[in-house]
Amino acid sequence: GVGAVARQGHETGYTNRCSDYFMPEEDKKLEFVVKVFEHLRTLTSHADGKAGIAIGLQTFLLTKVLGTALVSHTFSNLHVLDTGGRVVFYVLGIAFCGASLMCFVFCILVFTPRSPEEASGLERKGLTYFEQISRFKSSADYDQAVKKASNQDLITEFSHENYTLAVTLKHKMKYARYSVNALLLSILFGVLLLCFAITR
């Protein structure tokens, strides 16, 4: 009945807490660095996804604003505008295109390959980073290295990888944030440019 299910759940939770308590220290450390590794990979995917969305929206906005008949008509009839009108149009147009260009540049920087600060580490064989894995002569050699690795070896490998991922993620998050800010600026200037064209 319900009481039996509750007792079973309580016993299961108690068993899990006991297993965590009696888990060897190295196993706990290994579990920790693996969880950090997975979390960093997830955040990296989020940063790439954010940049991908930003570049898609920016492309759509750029083509729609500059391809609008109102804007193209205003541009072709600049000669009939007064000096102030021409200056405003040029300022808004340059600001819109500049913000759009910055968004594209920042998005590209998000996708740039990582450059580990410990570049010398790429020269050694490793168990987690693809360039280090590729230094093994064959998949069998890599398989043997994984099987021979102790928990302490794995902790060291994941610690190095986590540091490199964190450095890369800091780079990605910074430019992903810049790309979103540039996108918002381009939206603002694009709306102002359309409003100016409508009034003319």
C-alpha cells in the first residue's frame, strides 16, 4: 500500500545517503570533476546556441530593414531632403550597419577554436581532449591507456580539461553577451531608420 511505498522510498534514500557517505574519497573527487566537466560542456553549448540565434536574427533584420521599399525609396530620393534630413538618414544607416557588423563579428568570435593557455599540454597524450587523444597510435593504444588509468589519473585528466573548458567558456560567454548587445542596438537603430523613412 501507500505505507509500503513510503517505507521503500525512505529506505532507498537512506541507502543512497549511506553509499555516498562510505564512497571512497577518490571516487567522490572523480564524480565531482566529471559533473563539472558535463556542466561546462552544457554551458558551452548554450553559448554557441545563443550566438547562432543572434546571427540568424541579425541576418533576418539586416535583409528586412535594408530591403524595405521605404528605406530604398528614401535613399534614392536623398537629394530632395534638406541637409538635416540627409545627415539623420546617414547617421541612422551607418549606426544600423555598424551594429549589425559588430553582431556578426562577435558571433564569429564565439565560434573561434579554443586556444588553451597551457599550450605545452597539447604535446602530450591525454584521455579527454581530442588533440591529445589523437596522439595515440591507434584506438587500441588509447583503450589500453584508459584501462590502465587510476582514479587519480582520471581526476588529473578531467581537472586539466575542466580548466581549459572554463577558459574557453569565459571567452565564449563574453562575446555571446557582446553579440546580444549589438543585436539589440541594431534593432533600435533599425526601428529608428524605418520610422524616419515612414515620415519622409
